[in-house]
Amino acid sequence: MAKPDDRSDNVQKLSKHISNTIQNFREGQDYLSEHADEISGTEKQQIEDKNKKRLKSIEGFREEIKDEKSDQQ
């Protein structure tokens, strides 16, 4: 038998995902600034691309939180 769909902690989980993604974004930015002279153009581009994806993910998580909050009301 399938477990019931418990969405009561989705906002909390999404908030944690946002925090983790922001931390990864900042670490990427710090790495770029601290090692700018040491990394290749390819590596720099890969980190920049990852950070763009992270920003989109954060935006998506925030939209999901809005949806979850409106569903809970």
C-alpha cells in the first residue's frame, strides 16, 4: 500500500535547498575570485555556467514555496 502524500514539511525542505544552493553559489564565486589567475578559461566558464543554473534553481525553489504556501491555506 502506498504511503499517504505528506507535504506538510515541503516549505521547510525547499528552504533548506535554497540555503544549500546559495552556499554553493557563493563558494563558486569565491573560488573564481580567489583563483582567477590560476584557472583555465574552460574551468571558469564551467563554474559560471553552474552558478547561472544555481540562480535559476533558487528562483524555481522560491516559486515552489509560494505554491506550497498557497496550497496550505
